[in-house]
Amino acid sequence: MEQTEAALQVAKGISEYGILVVIAAFFLVFAIGVLVWNMVSYKNLTERIFTEFGEKITDVQEKANRNLETMVDIAEGLIPETQLRIKNTSSVYFDLATEKVCRLIKRVREENHIADREATAKKIRTLLTNMYEDRNSRFDSYRYRGKRLSEYTNPEWVEWVAKVVEGELYNESGANNGRAYTNVSAVYENIKLDFYHRLNG
């Protein structure tokens, strides 16, 4: 029924205004619709392109900033002065550790029942681990080649020193502070070398 009325209206329009006017009106309405649709589509497309472009520019800028920071860290790592500062600072900490370990040997020998080797070994490793972690927390303040200085340390150092401490505590020749200092100094010299190799590795 509605289709019939629409057809009658078109026929009536054609008879009153002529077919060319009706066709022109139809194409005019159609052209305006297409034009509006094109403008809306173009606007949406342009907004999407600008949004994606903005996101990509932000992403590129963030990556460029990260790359710049990395390059600055690497460049700093290549400067001999930086390595010299790190070696001087770390050397002070390792020398201090030598003194602390010598005092630890003396204290454990005097205060503990060293005949219980298992308990003594556990206590030694606990104390040495505390020293190691304390030094690492101080190394965290420094950066080298984009990483914290503590990332160049080696947890095996605790065991290296523990073996020297046990060797001094259970030495058949008895207590000898001079020998203990020499042996502890030697192991910390090895630790320094290992640390320096890790910095340059």
C-alpha cells in the first residue's frame, strides 16, 4: 500500500513538474547525501590518521629518549675517568671488607664454639652475606653502562671468603692474625680483579 502511494506521488510529481525536474531533484538530494557522507568519512579518516600519527610520534620520541640515555651511559662507561672513579670507590669498600673479615675471624674464634663446624659455617656465611648485601646497597647509588654497579658483583664471593675464614679458624698451626690478614687480603684482591673483569666484560 505504501509503495503504491509512493509510486502515485512520484507519478503526480512527474505530471505536475515534469520528469526532468523530478530526476534533477532526486540527483540533487542524492548528491548532497553523497557529499555529506564523504565529508563525514573524510573527517573521521583525518582524525584517525592524526591520532595514530600522534601516538607514533610519542612512541618514537620515547624510544629516542631511551636510546639517548643508553648512549650516554655507554659513553660514560667508555671514559677512563669513570672507570678510575669506580675502581677507587670500590677499592675502598673491598679494603674495608678485608679489615671487617679479619675482625670477624678474631671475634668468631673468641666468642663461638668453633668445634661445631656446621653452626660455625652457617654463622660465617650469614655474616659474610650481610657484608656483601650491605656493600651492594651502597653500590646501587652508582651506575655504569646503564646498570647499577651492584649488578657487576658476584654472589660467589661470599663462598670464596668463607673458605678463607674457615681455613684460618681451623688452621692446624693455630691463630695467627698476620697470616689471616694476608690470606683475606689475597682473596679480596681476587674479588677486585673479578669485579674489574665484570665491568669490562
